[in-house]
Amino acid sequence: MHNKIKHQMKNLFPYYLLFILSLFLLGCPPPKPIMKEKPPTPPMKKNIVPDMVIKFATIDISKYDKKVEINEIHKFAGQLKKDSIDILTIQGIIRYPEIKTRVDIVDELAKQTEMRKAFGETINHGGRQNGNGVFSIYPIRSSDNFQFDKIKSTGFEAAIQTIIDCGAQNIVVVSTQITDKATRADRISIIKSLEQLPQQFQSYPIVISGNLDFDQPLNKFNPIQIRKNNDSPGVWFAANGTINILDEQIRESVFGKMTIVIFGIFSQPQP
């Protein structure tokens, strides 16, 4: 009898073992899956809104081979108003301030547009003035016409430099024209003179306009990219975070092609 029971238990042992193993498996919870931590989502870069927007335009009228008449000035003034130009620079101005019968483009354009004006003379020959101009709907706090030093050219290269109070920030605006007589060494010297402006006017938005096309880059400044065939004045703006391009275009006018740039101005330098 004892042997019989022992034999039966031996036959049931595998079933007992299977039962215990089942209880063990059912009683233990399944292992938790390993969750990989996702990297934190980088914050969205916010579009920095400028403190103010300036619509800037520049034109070189030296290639306009006709006598400037008052009706043409009025037509040009109307276009400036229609395009809502805030600041305008002109290169290649010719005026006869002592001859009352000749229309003065500087005075008449300022009158028709109700802009402030500043004129920088490059040469005066027998009452005929050549030079560059700056016009602004904002107050022109100061203007300085400076001759470029250490150049051998007889073209009397110069630039008019103005400080314009636009409310949120003062802006330095420069208008210049370099004659074809200027040598490569002269142009390099002029470029190096203009590159000193960011050091002189730290944290100021600076805009330079004129025919500075050259294989020598204008360091510390960014150029606009829209120009084609150099048929309109170039524009460079300081790379100090106080000014940035929002839009740029070239428009036809009665005096030729005009470069228009919309700038965002920041009271504090942006990265």
C-alpha cells in the first residue's frame, strides 16, 4: 500500500511542478517596459518685433542727362509720398543756388515732400555745386560733409553724414559718390574710412548709400542683395544688431532706378 501511494505521487509530481510554476508566473506582474526619455522640446524662437520700421530710398541722378525741371521734381516728390518714403539719399546732385532762374532740386524737393534736408558739397565751380543729399521726414539732428583723406583722385570725393532722430533710435545715414577717376588705392582708402563709423557710433543703426561697388568688402556692414548690373545705388547697413532688412526692391522713377529698403530698427542690439 505504501509503495502504491509512493508510485502515484511520483506520477503526479510533474503536475505539481507545473501547477507551482503557473502560480509563480501568474503571481508576478510582467516587467515594466523601459521608456526612453524624450529630449525636451526646444523653445520656439520668437519673431523679434522691431521698435520701429523705416522705409529708406536712394537714387543716383548723375546719369540723368537732362536739365532738371520743376515738373519732374514734383512728379518725383509725388512718387516719394505715394511710396511712403521716410528717408531718401541722393547722389550726383547739381545745383545753382546763386542763379534764381534755375530750379534748385534740393530746396524744391524738400518743399514738395515736407522733408528736412541736408546737402554736402563735393565741388563748387563757378557757382555750380555738385554733391550728395539726405532728406528725412524725421528731424536731422546734425550733418557733416567730410572729404576723404589720403586719396590722390581729383574727383573731390566726399560723403555727407547725418544723424536722424527717428524717435525710438538715432540713425546715422551716409550718402556718397565716388568718381570714375578714383584709383583702386583711393577706393580702398575710402572703404577703410567708412569702416570706422561703427566704432564712432557704437550701438547706432548706420546706413551707407552710394556707388561703393568694389572687390574690397565693407567690413562690419551687410549689403543688400537685390541690385542688378549696378544700375542703382548700393546700400550697406551696420552689422551690429540694431538694424535689419525686412524688404527690398528697385523702382523706376523719373530720374532713373531707385533702390528702396524697408529696415527694422531696434533700440537694443539683437543677437
